[in-house]
Amino acid sequence: IIQMPDIDASLVEVTKTNSPKDKLPPSKLRFGHTFTDHMLTIPWSSSSGWGTPEIKPYAKLELDPSSTVFHYAFCLFEGMKAYRNEDGTVRLFRPDMNMARMNRSASRIALPQFDGKQLEELIKKLVVLDSEWIPKEKGYSLYIRPTLIGTQNALGVNPSSDALLFVICSPVGPYYASGFKPVQLLATTKFVRAAPGGTGGYKLGANYAPGVVPQAEAAKEGYSQNLWLLGEEHALTEVGTMNLFVAFKKPDGSVELVTPPLDDVVLPGVTRDSALQLARAHESGELVIPGLPEKMTVSERKLIMADLVEAEKNGTLLEVFGTGTAAIVSAVDKIGYEGRDINIPTGPDGLGAIAKGILDRITAIQTGEIEHPWSVIA
Ligand code: COI
């Protein structure tokens, strides 16, 4: 066995830009359209392992046209966010979760794995260097995009003998063009996002491009995203940029908050996990989250479209919302399904009480307003 060197954050070479770019006012930011002054790159090869990490001015990559990423989608990525408060403290939210998921994704497409702690240290260095770019306004943050691609110059379909890990950062506000307003979903039966045994549970680039034609078709009918279903029963899976939560009123007056279980068609979202943990802490009485019903149960269980249709009919469909790093917590007020719309109530400011309670708690932790071990100082 050859001992492969892992990423060594202490070797990092830092080159600062001589020509910092102008920054847009937050209100002008479109999600993922503006990038900061610096980036991180780390090359890998099967013969020598991870090379020297470099933090350097944001620049184009130079890649051979035969690189494996261009032909067979050797590409995976993460989405993370950094926050900055008035005193200048920069915080990351649960970066260990992203590092673990990135390694899981890498294992699925034979790209190299790494020590997540080392990459986390390098990401901290990068965001601190570019911290001036982090908007302080409520609902705004720095979106961090760690990416790993195959760079071997060869057209055979094999594990890539070369790879490049890079990290870029983008100051962002709301993910949806509608701002923080509720979104409309089209539950599609014409296309599927993922199937059992496939790659839907991994954060691979290849999971996303096939979703844009269905999304464009949904947009033509006035819906912003697709709700991906699976199987004859039309089981709910996820939205593609969000995991999904549904709240039902039970006959005894209590509330059940449900999200589909993690199987290999649902992406294990960091915000999903955070929302679940907070809701469960509220359920057990360990934590009281304002806005959440006093009697609430939390379940990860299979949900089918017939459950939603039925609940709408009975007046027991209370809320639907999505969670994601980019989307944070976004209310859903309409789901198109089989030629009609399921209408879902939302609160006065466009968010139901449960979505708002969870959003407020998560953002308070992310910004450091509430001290919590999930928020890590960079
Ligand atoms: C995220 O929430 O970070 C995502 O990756 C969703 C999307 C922008 C692809």
C-alpha cells in the first residue's frame, strides 16, 4: 500500500490580488452571479496524492478539452454559507457536515477523498481573506462552493487519475428570483430526478443539468421549481434545490411535521438535518421554539401525493416548506399536480408559523445571535 499524502492545510501558499474588484450593493446581487477576489485550488493525482493548496486571485482554470469532467461528469460540489456580524466575526454553519458529504460524493464517482478538517481550515482562511465580501444584511451571506472535478486527459470511462479541488465564494441574498416570497412547485410525473440505486442521494453535478428542461417547462406554467416524485404512488422526494417538509393537523388537534426519509433518492441536506433536530428538540420540550405548535410530532416517513390531496380536502394541510443551504427555509404556497393546484396556507409575511419559527432559529444560530456549536468561528 502506498501511503498517500492527504491535504496539508499548513502548506498553503497565499497570493493576494493586486486588483480587488468592485462590490455590488446587496440589493443588486443575483444568486451566484458575483464572485469574490480569491479562490482556493488543490490538485490531486493518483501517483502523488494531494498537492500544495493555493489561495490566489480568482481566475479562469486552464483545462485540456479531454479532461474527464467535460465528458463523463466527474464533478461534485457543496454549498455552504459564511456570515459576518457587526464585530467582524466570520462564522461557518456546520462545515463538518459539508466535508463529510463531499467525501461521500467523491466515493461515489471514484474521485479522491481527503481529511475534511484540513479542507475546513483552508476554507476558513479563504473566507477570512475575503470577509469584506460577506454582506451583513439580514438574509444575506457568503455562499461557498467547494467543487471537485476529474482532470485526467483521457476519453476512456475509468476512474480519473487526476483531479482538482477548488473553492469559490459568492455574496448572496435570496436564492429565488421572487426574493423571500413563497414559491410554487409543479409535481411532475413526466420526469424523474433520481431512482433507487442511482445518485440522487449524492451531491453530484450530474444530478442537476437534467433538471433544467423540466424546470423550464414548469416555469412556462408559472411554477418556479419541480417537486420530484417517485414510483406509482407518486411519493414525494425533494425539490432539487431543497428538501421538503409538510405539516398536517391531526384529529387530536396536534400537528405532525413530516419530511420524506433519507434514502438514495433524497439529498441529505444540512438544513434539513438542522430543521429536524430543532423541531425534535421542540417536540421533546428540550427547547421551546416560538411559533411552533405546543403539541407537535416530527416524523421522517414516506409521503405520497394522495396524502396532500386528502389533507387539502379536509382542511388539515397546514404548511409546506423547503429547506436548503441556498434557499434556507422557503415557504411553498402552491403545488401543481395532475392538472390542478393544491393551495397551501402561508402566514402574513409569506411564511407559515412553523417555517418562520425554524427559519428564525436557524438564522439566529448561523449569524451567532444565538451561540450554538453548529456555528463555527472562522
Ligand atoms: C444549495 O442549497 O447549496 C444547493 O446546492 C442547491 C443549488 C443551488 C444547487
